[in-house]
Amino acid sequence: MADGLDWESLTEASSGAVGALVSTTVLYPLDTCKTKYQAEVQSHGQRKYRNLSDVLWEAISKRQFLSLYQGLGTKNLQSFISQFVYFYSYSYLKRLYLRKSGARSVGPKANLVVAAAAGVCTVVVTQPLDTASSKMQTSAFGKSKGLWETLSEGYWSEAYDGLGISLLLTANPSIQYTVFDQLKHRLLRRQSSNVLPTNTKSSPAALSASTAFVLGAVSKSVATILTYPAIRCKVMIQSANTEDESKSDTQPKQPKTMVGALSSIWRREGFPGFFKGLQAQILKTVLSSALLLMIKEKISKYTWIAMLALRRFLLVSQKRIKSH
């Protein structure tokens, strides 16, 4: 049992999941403001939110500051599961490719395919939680519902709203982690060139916190700019219904397809609307991803030690069971 587990993949997955949990919690108010700002599609004169700070001031003026954390539990659950699934799949598929191909390292093209495959696995598993957290964040301040109530409002198929775009957006983490992994590999190769090789098993090499933060910011910025129009369409599709029911007849209904979302943006906001909220998206995602990767790199050594201790414990337990 102990030898049958992929301990290195488990280490990667556990470190990534913990990093996601911390970064999501720290940056959640910014994420809520960003999501509500992106979800609104109106002509310039009818906009409720002219900029990101308007969302924050609304929460403060209504004495609903804590509502900036509405849906945090669901978001944390989604982030933890998605990052665990992604990092485990990514690490496992990468090791599988190296073993099957006999290559010494994964090239950029193969890395992109591996990252995309890991992303698809993650999306299929976590899409209902992603949809629920978006609905919670875009609900009126103080009126957000629980996870089960949010998912059971309509048909269960609605839990997979935006699945097609989510699958398309697997290119985002694919680009991000491919850029990060390649830059990390080059840096660690330079650092290890002056270190004498040993035959003893040691913990995986790790970047410094500052280096991991910078590489994470650069890689996520590239991915975000390339995929932003699809990101905004996904938020619009998954957002909650009109907050003010008295205006539900005059305000447009949320689109349910990517074509509908793109058409709605074009009619009401023109071409600049495709990139509305880009600055906020970059700020949030860059800080989140950089913080996630920084934490992951810093705790990877300790996670590896914990996994080795667990592996040793399982091996000893198996021997004792067999002896009896």
C-alpha cells in the first residue's frame, strides 16, 4: 500500500491545496468586489459600479462589510479541492510522461498538454462549487444563501453553467504553470550546477519565497491577459439573478452561453467591455497565484518530510500486520 502511492504527487497536491486555502482567504474581499464588478453589464450611463472601489463603498455604506466574505466557505472548499486535484494530476501526468517517453525533462509543448489535461480533470470535479461561489459573491450584500440552497434553487444542470468556458479556460492555468515550471526549472538548474550530486534521497529543491512570488506573478499575468474575455463571460453566466426584483423587468437577464455573453457585452459596452475589470482581475489573480505558489514552495520541504514519515509509518504497520 505505502509503496503503491505516488508520494511525490501527494506532496505537490497537499502543498498546493494549503497554499490555495491561505491565498483565497486573504484576498477574498478583493475577489468579491472584482466578481460583482465584472458581472454587471450596462451602458456607461446606467452603470451601478463605475470602478472597483464603488463595490467596496457600497458594502461599507450599507454596513455590510462582512458580506464581502459571503461564500468564503464554499470558495475555500472549491479552491482546496481544485488545487489538490490539479497539482496531483499535473505532477502524476508529468511523471507518467517522463516514464513512458524516457525523456529527461518535459518540454514546453508536452508540459502544456499535461497542464491542460490536469485542468480538465479539475473543472469536471469542481464546477458545481465554482458556480455556487460565483452566485454567492454576486448576490446582494447580506442576502447570500448557503451552498445547498444555492445549488438547489434551479435545475441541477444549472450547477454546470459555464462548463464549456471553464474547459476553455483550462488554457489559463496551463499557460501559467507551464511558464512558472519552465522558469523554475531553469533557475534551479543554475543553482544546482555548483552542488555536488549525492546518492541519498533528499527533499525536492525549492525556490526562495521572493523568487516564487515574482515567477508566479509573471506567469499569471501572461495567462490572465490572454484569456480575460472568456473569464468575464464565465462570471456573467454564473452570476446571481437581478438583485432588485422591482427592476427585473427592465434589467437584462444574465446570458447562459458564451455567445450570448459576448453579444451582450458588445451591444451595451462595445469592445472595451471585453476587458472591463482586467486591472482588478490581474491584481487579484496575480496576488493570489503568486501567494499560492510562494506558500507551496515554502511548505513543500515540510510536506515532503511529513509524507516520508507517513510512508515509514505505513511500512512499519504493514510489516507488523504480516508478522502476525
